[in-house]
Amino acid sequence: MDLKKVKETAEAWGKLPEKERAQAMRDLIRTLPAKDRAVIEAYLREIQKRSSK
């Protein structure tokens, strides 16, 4: 996983349209083990919640 890409995606996450967020999620977690996928998904959901306030 490219940590630079993760950071860039996280910074833009709340501003992305739903379709682009879904694609970014798939791109980020494609090669991760299941336990790591769950952590990344939870992290990005939390960012989305905070950015929508």
C-alpha cells in the first residue's frame, strides 16, 4: 500500500462525491488482508462523519 496515496485520499475524502469515494476505497483496500481492510474502512467512515459536520 502506498502511504502517500492513503494520506492524499484521507485529506480529500470528505470532499469527494460518493462514487469517487467508493472507487478510492476499492483502490486502497484491494490488496489488504481482511483485518487491515476493516481498520481502513472504519477510519475513512470516521473522516466522512467529521467532514460532513
